[in-house]
Amino acid sequence: MIREFAAGVRTLLRGFGLWRTRPGLMALGLIPAIIAFLVLAAAIVPLVWGMPSVSAWLTPFAEGWIEPWRGLLRAAVGFVVVAAALALAAVVFSALTLTIGDPFYQRIWHAIEGDLGDPPSGDGGSFWTTLGEGLRLVLLGLLIAVLVLLIGLIPAVGGFLGPIAGVVLTGRLLARELTGRAFDARDLSPADRAALFAGNRARVLGFGVATQLCFLIPGGAVAIMPVAVAGSTMLARHMLGPSTSSGTQVGGSGTRVGGPSTSSGTQVGGPSTSSGTQVGGPSTSSGTQVGGSGTQVGGPSTSSGAQVGGSGTQRGGAGA
């Protein structure tokens, strides 16, 4: 798990390589990030500046407490409120930046897909799809901010657990949102996406947490956004597996996606699967392939073997 988590962090770092190969394209990706940052800064800076008043308003019961207990309590409450606000700001920033900069990030995504080979035929979703996903991201960010605030109010440990929960939950949400473009281009269903994320939890979390921590650095959100778009495309391609291509629908209905084949010879979601379970070789029309395209039970020289796969069932062999 630790190794996969570290691999997710390295995936984000690989996104910086695009600054060397396509610096002009990455520079364009900074424009929407700067706009979104200025909008959010106009809201966050006054909140931080007025935090002593906000903390006092939230803790009227501590008015008669003696110092230093009153000051410590209100400082802890203020810290938790800022952590919740930053968790919300991260997802709002991502949603706003991806919506404003959709044409720029489309180009970055296309460049990475082309470099990795076999790009999908889809365009990664329209502007309205991006807008809808952005609104969903903001709503989920609000829920995370409320949860972080509630965790932060737990006596003794809340001030420590609240910010950690904010980074982990927000990071996971960011990773899922940033990889959405690659999955939209391949028309993956929610069930297929859930299967992918379930099989790559640690790597996805490593990528998301690294992205969120970079967002917390002053000015880091602006610099990291184009890198996160590039890295998320690499992450999605890893999750989909090496056999994903432009004309391949990965998964089908309810099929586990990604990876060219399972270890036992059962191919799930192969190049010519349509839905359900494929029994037989690559020319059959439904489902999981048992035995692979050339797997023969019994062998060509067995006297009473049966071949499962290919275009039919063979009893005996060529030399029976």
C-alpha cells in the first residue's frame, strides 16, 4: 500500500515533465488558475484576517474563562475553521479552474494521451459536462468542509484530526475529479469507474493528497493545476491498463476494467468483448473468455481432450 501511495505521488511529479516538452501549452494552463485564485483569495483573505472575531462569535460560552484557556480554545477553533475553509477552497478552485480553462486543459489532456499512444476518439466531455461536474464537486466539497469542522470540534484530538481528514478527503475527491476527463472520453459507466478506483485506492490517494498539499502552499494551486491535469491523465491511463486503445470500450456493462488479462487466463473486458461473459475465442460475441484465445484443454495429441476456445469444440486432437 505504501509503495502504491508513493507511486501516486510520483505520478503527480511526472506531470512536471510537460514543462520541459511543452512549456507554451503548460503556460496557457496557468491563466484560468490565476483567475480562479484571485476570486477565491478575495473570499479567503478576509476570513483569515477576521478569524479572531469569528472564533469569539463561535465560542460565546468561553467569554468568562480565564486566560490562557480562553485564548487556546479560540485559537484552536479558528484553526479548524481555516482548515475547513481551505478544504472547501481547494475543491471550489479546482471546479472553477477546470470550468474556466476547459479549452486549455483539453489541449494538455490531448497532448498527454497522444504521448502515451492510442488516444481515445472522444473529446473528454463538453463544456456543460465540465460545468455539471464542477457543481457536483462544489457540493461534495461543502460536505467535506462540514465534516472537517465537526471533527475539529472533538475535544483534545480535533485540532489534529480535522486538518488531516480535510487533506485526505479532499485529495481523494480531487483525484477522482481530475481523472474524469479520460474516463468520459471512453464512455465508462459509474460502475466501471468505481471498479477502477477500488483497485487503485492507494495510488489514487497518493496522487490526490500530493495535489492537495501543493494547493495549500501559497501560490501552489496556480502552479500545480496544469501539472495535476497532466498527471491525472497518466494516472487514468495506468488505471485503465496497457491494452486500452482509441476504439476499445473498456469494460462493457458491469465488467472489471483495466489490464489486458487476469492471471488465470480469464480475460475480462478484452478487445472484442461486448457485455457479460465471453466463452470462447476472440470471435465470440458475449462475455469472459475462458481459456484465452488459444488455450486448449487436452492438447492436440490427447486422445479424449476437449478444446475450450477457438471457433468450436474439438474432441480428440489432430493426432488422436
